[in-house]
Amino acid sequence: MVRAQFTFPRGFLWGTATAAHQVEGGNAASDWKAWEREPGRVLGAHTSSRACEWLQGRYIEDFDRAVADGHNALRLSVEWARIEPEPGRWDAAALQFYRAQLLALRERNITPMVTLCHFTQPLWFMERGGWETPACIQLFERYVQKVAAELGDLCTLWCTINEPNAYVFAAYVAGVFPPGRHNLLLAQQVHLNQLRAHAAAYYALHAARPDARVGWAQYLRGFVAARPGFPPDRWAANWQHQLFNMGWVNAVHSGRFRMLQRSVPVPECRGTCDWLGVNYYTRDLVAFDLRRPFELFGRRQYAPADVLSENGFIASHPAGLFRALEEMQAFGWPMFVTENGVEDAPDSMRPAYLLEHLRALWQAVCFNYPVHGYFHWSLVDNFEWERGWTQRFGLYALDVETQVRTPRRSAQLYAEICRANAISAETAQRYAAPLAGSMFPGSMLAG
Ligand code: IFM
């Protein structure tokens, strides 16, 4: 067999991404803990409960798994509600808990990337109006200053806010995240306030640590006109793309934030990006639909021929990852793929999904797009928000009761890629034989 392989640049970061609320457990002072207690909020009345027991120290065994699998980076988040359970009161034990995590990563030569806000907030913050009022900017800044002072010596890569667009959609449009609102105008205000809070965090981190490299993780979803020859579909797809995907990106680039009814100057946000995180999972076909004002008159659906994940949540479209990176590289920022993955308990789709998305990533690297790492979502199955434990994104399967982790085949596949810093034809052949021929065309796989 020809020993063909797609090789990544030296020093490329390979890891997984996690979020505090989804893996730690016992997150008592957060808005999500309260939300989970309300009937009907989470599928099957599931709760995060002990999650993956990182709070009890199981992060150590998970970091050991990561290092054994050849990962050299890991993205995790710190929990604001744990660090500041009451306004202005800092919890020393919580800060110590995160210091211990970062030290454990350093001992294993794993580069940490720390997210400061991943979908959860302290309950007290939300009771004061949360991100709806401009006061959120100083409150977030104060929290970030504290984290930078306490943890800044242990981390360089900082992600201010995870997927602000997905958060705003879930919490203020679809109403499936706390505070469960359905208000487009408020959604835009929250998006703007978070953007300003991001900028304040950017400067706070740089003031505390000149070596800090600060970005955010942008959820980028593909939006494609369902009927490309039908202008209203193209209009609806473009609107969704501009407002959902590009709002923050354009604002940080230009210093102007575009809202539905106007555009707002945000000069303080301009340039607050040392790197851009791309979270890419899937793409939609968008059809114009007057009955969907909340979704900007676009009805989103997967194409009939799409390969869908276990619960139909994700359609595999690796070309969308390439396209996202292509569009983003025009801004000139270094990039990481900060999330990508698929819910798939039986691991029947994940090997091909992973291989095809990594090939798309490799193509982007070959085009000299400045992508410096990839973080798979996720290391171990974890609490998937309003879908509870019904969706399994882990390279390792989790038995929530016993906390036993079992590697899926994809854990091995990903480990081979991380260790080699490359995807070989032989690896593709072993994990996704039907795909290998198209990934490595010609006769090289024969014999
Ligand atoms: O689990 C989430 C994560 O918290 C944010 N990005 C998408 C993931 C999978 O749905």
C-alpha cells in the first residue's frame, strides 16, 4: 500500500473541548442549575447532577486519557458561578480547583485553552438582569480580572465567551436556555452587550498578562439557499448568515455592530481578537417562509440525502468547515477549530465524520489559512443542555451512574491522528473503509 498521508504543520494543537457545567457537576449557584429544576426544561427531566464528576477530581483520569491518546491541548471552561457565587465574593476553593486543573494539564504537557463563559452565569447575575443590561460589562470585566490575576500564570489562550450567537438564540429566541425568552429585539441587545463585555475582557486579560492570547468561539453554521435559483431563499439564507454567523465577526473587524433595525458603533471592540475560534458542526438548507419571523423568515431543514446523526441533530457537511475557514481567513486572524463533533452513541457515524472534517481542515491548512489547532467536542459524553443525556458527543462513552468511561473506536482513531500529526491512508482504511478510497483516490489502498 502507498503510504500516503495528510500531514499537519509542526506544533499543531490537537485536543478536545469541554465546558464546566457539562462535566463538573454540583454547579449549585448557576442559572442552569435552577433551570434544570423547572419541569419541562430538559428532555426526560435529566439534570447535570454529578455530570462527569470533575468536581470530585475525575478530571485527572480524563487528562490522563487525553495524554495517553496523544492530545497536546485541551479546552475547558471555568465557572463564573463557582468562582463568584455572590456578587464580589470570590471563592478561594473554586479558584484553587481551577489552578489544580491547569497545573495537571501543564504536568502532562497539554496546552490549556480556558473559556471564561460557556453558556452559564451566576444566578445572582441573572437576577440583576444578566446580559440584558449594560451593567453586565463591568461585572464580567471584574470577574475576568480576578480570573486573570489568579490563573493567568498558568494559561495563555483565553476564550472570552463561547458561541455568543448560539447562546443568544437559545436563551432569547428559542427560549430553551435560561432565561427562556422569545424576544428578537432583546436578543440583539444581549448580543451587543456580550460583545462589549468581550472587549472589556480582552483588555482586562491583556492588562493583567501581556502574553495573553485572547479570542472567542464563534458558532458558524452553514446556511445555503434550499432553492438556489429562487431569490427569496437566497435572501433568507444570507440574512441568517449575516445576522447569526457574522454579527460579532464583522463588529470586531469593523467596529460597527449590525442589528436588524440599525447599526451601532462599537469602536472599543474593533481588533479585540488575537485568534478566532470556529465551532462548526453542520449546515442547513434555508427556504423563505413568511411564517417564521423569529428565524428571519427562513425555514431551516436538512437535505433529504443528508447523512444524519443518531438523533437527527447534525448533518455531516465537511465542506462547510472548509468554507467557514475560508470565509474567516479573510479577516486575517489566526484561527482554531474550537469545536467540531457529532452525537453518536454507537459511534457508527463519528469515524467518517471525524476523518472527513479533518480532511477539510487539512485542505484549509494547505491553502495557508492560518489554522493552528483542532479541539474535538468532546472527550467524554457530557450533559448536553436542554437535551440532557440523550446526546452523546464523547470519544469516550460515559455510564452516568457508575462514571465508568469506555473508549469508542473514534477515541483510537483520533489518537492515531494526534500522535502522527497526520491522517494516513492506512488509518482511514481501517476506521472508515468505504471512505478511504475517496479520501486517497487511485489504487494506493489496494494490496
Ligand atoms: O455541547 C455543546 C457545547 O456546549 C457548545 N457547542 C455545541 C455543543 C454540542 O451541541
